[in-house]
Amino acid sequence: MSLIEITTFRLVPDAQEEAFLDADRRFQTEVIPNHAGFVRRTTARGDDGEWLVMVLWRSTQDADASGRLASDHPVTHELNALVDGATVRTTRHTTLD
């Protein structure tokens, strides 16, 4: 069984979407693929301005370890500065296959 981690959020009011997409791309190419258990990550935007990031992990332990590793990375700080922390919601789901 694997883990699907879904995070939804909104950008801070003055954030430029292009800056967010650049930081998100850098996070997706420079940071997260280097973490054990990473399978896939995708980012999506809703029509109402809400964003969603979905990450597939081999295990809950891999997702937890990645969170600790990524927390100090400069790209993570850049990305987080563009996200409205009050709107962040993360859920985890265990796959059944």
C-alpha cells in the first residue's frame, strides 16, 4: 500500500502566480525527487483560485521523512512565502491496491 498526500491552499494576496509556479517547479525538480519513497507529484489550480498538490509516496514513513528533510531547504521557504498558511489543509489517504 502507498500513501496519497493531498494539500490544498490559496496563495497570499500579493503573490504573483508566475513566481509561485517557478518555485513549485523548482521544488518538484530540485527537492522532492531526491527523497526516498517519492513516486509522483502534481500541482493543479481550481477555477476558484484554490490550489492542490498531490504527492504519491511508497509509505507514510517516506512522506514523514520527506517533510523533515524539505523543511530547511531554501526552495521550500520560497514556496511557503507565497502560500497563505491559514488556508493550508493536508489530508492523507492509504491506497488499497
